[in-house]
Amino acid sequence: MNAAVLPPSSRDPFMPKPVQRTGPALALALFAHLLLIAALAFGINWHTDEPTTIAAELWSATPQAAAPRAVEPPPPPPTPIVKPQPTPKPEVAPPPTPTLPDPQIAIEKAKREQAKKQADDDARQLKAQQLAEEKAQEKAQEKAQEKAEQAQRDKADAAAQKKAEADKAAKEKAQADKAEAARQAAAREAYLKRIQGMAGATGGATDTGSALRSSAPSADYGGRVAARIKPNINLLDPVDGNPRAVVEVKLAPDGTIISKRLVQSSGVKAWDDAVLRAIERTGMLPLDNGRVPPPFQIGFRPQD
């Protein structure tokens, strides 16, 4: 910080006056020193004289041996400075000098490679053939097993069918035997009844039945019934041909016609209707030798 300049009335009288300019003083001091150096350089004669050598020998009254001269120890060897060893560069092997192959060696090598390839191919083919043979054997074994199983199933089916046929034959034989036994029993019973009723039988000498009376109408009963019904047939229109209409008739104990039924049509409705009307118009039929015949059938033709 620069001191403030006080007014003259306030400055201490014992203090030196402040230097206003220092430049000229410095220049003068420098010039004086330069002059002094030049005077010394040129005023003094600078030279060296050879010193005069004076030799003197010293004698002593009593000879004394000189002490051994002090031998200074040799200086220690200097500490070797270990310089860092440079890192050795890896040696790069020079590229091999290409050599021309020998043709014979190349041929032999090609032959060996070809032989090895052929051997590998043969080994693969042999392995494939072995696998194919194994698969064929497995398939043959499977087919043989399936054939054996099928034969067993066929044998079991044949045995079952044979047993079923035998059971069926035995059942049919049992049924036939049972039917034959029933037939023989019925025949024996009929024979016994015939023997028992031969005394009061009314059949003819040629009859073979076992009943006391024949249940069928007599031989001439049909003619008598037809003779009773035919006069009552009134046919308005002529009929072509000679068709036959068969009617079943059922009588009451007194001979009254209870029912009539057409069992076989003549193919001509007019003729069928005329026959049914004639039976209904007749109303009563004669008994068969004093007995009521069972329901019987009788046929009529237009030209009879």
C-alpha cells in the first residue's frame, strides 16, 4: 500500500527528504564500476613465473629406521550399475522353403488314400448289409410269430366251432330223441285207445283210426249237401270257364247253418257271391247219418 503524502506542516523535521528520482544515480554507479574493471584489466601484467627448485638433505645424529608408509586401503569397487536388459524379441521362424513334391511319393500317397477310402466304403457297405440282414431276420421272426399266433387262433376257433357243432348236434339229437319218444308214447297211447274201443267202433273194415266214430263226413254226405244248395244258386250273368269256389260251412246240432266262409275264391266275384247267397238261402242242411259233422269244406262249379 502506498503511504499517503502528508502536507509540509505535518512532516517530521528529522526524517530525510524522500528521493524523488533514482535513475541517474544508478547509471553513475554502473559507469564507475566499469571504469574500475577496465583499469584493473589493463594496468596489471598477468603472467606466471617458473618457481626455483631448491634441494636440501636432512641428517640426524642417530640413524632411525623409517616407519612403514601408510598404505591407503583400496577404494571399494564401484557398485555395478544394472542396466535393464531389453526384452528379447520372439524369434520368428522363417517360412519353410517350399519343396517340390516327388511325383512317385504323390502317386503312392494318392494310392494309399484311395485304398483307405475303398476300405471305408467296403466297411460301410458291410455294416449296411449286416443291418439289412438283421432287419430281415427280425421281420421274418415277427412274421413267423404272427403266423404261429394266427395258427393258434385258427386252431382255437376250429376247436370252438367243432365244440359248438358237437353241442348243436347233441342238442338236435336230444330234441330228436325227445320228439321220437313223444311220438312213440303217442303211438302207444293211440294204440291202447284203439284196442280199448274196438268193441264199440263204427268204422269200416278198412279204417285205421282209433276213435269210436269217424269225425270226417261220410263219402256221400258232400253230394247230398251240394244237391241241397245248388238249386238255390241264381247267377244273373254267365261265367266264362268253370271256376271253383270253396266254402267252409259249420252246422248246429239240428243242422242249421251257423256260419259260412269263402276259403278259396274262384276268381269271379259274381260266382263267389252267388254261392254264398245260395248257402244262406238254404238255411239248414241234413245231418250225416244222424250225427252233426264238424266244420267241412265244399266246392261248387258253374258247369257241375
